[in-house]
Amino acid sequence: MTKRNDLPEDDLSGRHPASYRDPAGFIFWQNGKLYRQVCREYHPHYRLLIDSGLYASLTEKGWLLAHRELPGKVADEPVLEPAFIEPLNYPYEWSFDMLKDAGLLTLRICREAITHGMILKDATAFNIVFVKGRPVFIDTLSFETYRADQPWVAYRQFCQQFLFPLLLARYGRGSFQSYFLADAEGMTARQVAGLLPRRSLLHTGPLLHVHLAASVLPGGKQARPVQFSREKMSRLFDHLEQMLLRSDLPPAKSAWSHYYSDSILGDGYLQEKEQALRAMVKELLPGRALDLGANDGFFSKVLSGYGWDVIAFDADERAVNNLYKSRGGEAESIQPLWMNLVQASPAIGWMGAERPGFWSRFRGELVLALALVHHLYFRYNLPFAQLAQGLDTLCTNSLVIEFVEPGDPKVELLAAGRTHLMAGYTNEAFCAAMSVYFTIEETVPLAAAGRILYRMKKKRGE
């Protein structure tokens, strides 16, 4: 139990920089633990959340992050110790179906809340974190008492955070991740209406929630107040849910979404690399692994089978989406995320401290970097020395990394037009750069493809 004198008095030096928007409470660090302060004004809503049985129902379903309640300075200002989630992930790191499922979870929570006399006052995608491939709502103080005569106060936010980004992606109007990075509040109905194709006017959903809404939300004509009822609210949720359920990425096949199944190197290479990887990791104590350039997650699933919790990164959204949709079974402990290592998620928000960037959030006892080095070297001109430094930042213990030799068909393809880089692309130069931060413990040539798999150990200030 956290001792009473461990809780803060008036010193907010431990207050989390992301927690300044909601007057209902705030989160703070104390003695290495994260807590949530409930403010007095919100206390009646919080008590309804607990006493109505809504909190128990949502946490039992795994929809809401559980917490432990601690006494506050006064009776109506309790302090909550939420279950710890680390590392966090954000909407601009999700795939299409991840954002879709996060939106569906938000609507399902609203339905459940209404049956307990409550509703969500916030519907931001940033209130959801994916844990092992499953969305979890983390903002306990987003619930308020439901009033049957009022419209859903978070409707506009839901559209901007979920519906609009999915519609833009569905109609081929760009990556929604870039929109979240440009403005975490999301795009307005008027902005989205100007981007959607004219054919979207033929469909009821875009017509109602985008094109017509653009004329009544700020920037257009103001509609008179709408009287709501529980039945009308239910129909709204039904319609939004059906729109999300019918949303899919437009059919296409990306360059890397079927990398291993379509590899020109054949099944022999894949089987040999899998066998070598299994031999390298079977004696390691499982923990968290980062799979950099995971593609469809073939090797992430191998690690998962040995008990590793895997965060699988790839810069190809369709590959990430395919892996996400295959979760379950051997993929149960895999968390897919969209990430381009060279253009990784920055620190954003107020003073750059509200949402930390990729390089400060993610660490792994094991880092996997298979068929990745040549892409970073030739496509982004990333020197081996900087690659090694970056991997040292992410890795806390072991690294399994593949070097693709000069003359490999994939290297020749990537090096086309960049032959000036070939002189520095040697196995000797690669090993020298890696040896600054890692000790090479095992070297396995992959005869079927002329590649080399290395197992390395992180040096610890020696």
C-alpha cells in the first residue's frame, strides 16, 4: 500500500505535463509511481461511476483501465493509483483497423455507460492505449452524469478523432497518422468536406456527418438547439457504429505487406533464418522485445512463442494492419505499431513534454533487426555508426541483427542510382561500427541467401 505521507500536499512538481486540460483532476508522479487526483468538483460523477457498477462492468470486460483508490487530503478528493501501462502508444502510431477498433470501443463504452446513468464527456483517441493488440480506455475521469434531454457533448470530438480520419483513409485521401501529428485535435468537418471526393455525397454517412455538419459547426450556419432523447442517442451510436464497421482500407497491395510470402529469396532462406533465430533466443530470459521492420510479423510470432512480449514496428501501414488483424493465438502478446525509424514519432504537445517521442519511450531487452540494415543504409543514407548508436539506445541487453551482403538482389535494387554508397557498405565496416556498442557473441551465415545473422550483447560502459 502507498503510505498516506507519500501523497503530495500542494507541491505539483510531479504533475505530468500532459495533464492540464481536464478540470476534473490530474495525474502526477510520486516516489516513482503514477497517480490520478480526483478534484472536488468531479467527485459526484466519480462516485456515480463506482456506485452504479459501471466501473466494475467496464474493468471486468477489459475496456477500462483498473485502479486502486487511496484516501486523499479530504474525503471528496480521493487519489487513484491506476494499473501501470508502459510504454504508451498514440493514434499516429496505429494502423487503420486499430483506429477503427478504438472508435468502436469508445461507442461501446458509451452504450454501457448510459445503462448506468452516465456518458463520456470526452471522445478523444488519445484516451485509448493499445496493450498487446487490444484497445483500453485509460481516462477514468471522462465519465459524467447522463442527461437524457441533451445531445452527446463529445459527438464533434468523436467525429474529428475517429470518423473523419477513417473516412479520409477510406477514400484514399492520405494517411490519418499525418493528420494527428499535424493537429492532435483533429480536422474539422469543413476541412474534411473539402478533401472528400464528390462521390462521398452519395452516401448517407459522409453526407450527414461531414457535408451537412460543415454548414452548422463553427465556420458555417448555426443550428438551433436540438432536444435529445435516449432513443435518439441510441440511434446516433448505431449509425456511427455501422459507419465504422463498414470502413475498410481501399484494396491495394503495398511493397512490404507480403514481404516474406512473396520474397524472391524463397522458402529455404526463410526456414534457415527462422531456425537460426530460434537457436539464438531459446536460452534468453523472455521480456520485452522490439521487432524493427516486422513486416507481417512472422518473426514477431516466433519470439512470442518463446514468451516474449513483442512490440512490432513497421513503416508499411498495410503490413502493420495485417499483423494487427491476425492477433490471437501466437500473436496474442504482440503489439503492432506503425513507425518509420528515420522519421519516428516526435515529442509533441506543450513544451514537447505532453507526449514523449519514440526514442524516449521504447526499450527492449531484445531488439530484432532483420532485413533492415540495407534499407536504412541505402534508402536514407544512414551511416553504420549512427545505426549502431540508435540500436544501443533502444536495446537494454541483446540484439539479433541481419547483414545483407553486397551482391544480394535486394541490395542491388536499393543501391540503384546510389552506387557511391557501395564502397562503405561492407561487412567489416558494419561489424566495426556495431562493436563500439555491442559484443558479437554469435555469427550464423545463412547459406540459402548469402546473408549473415548476428547475436550481439550490449556493452555496459566498459
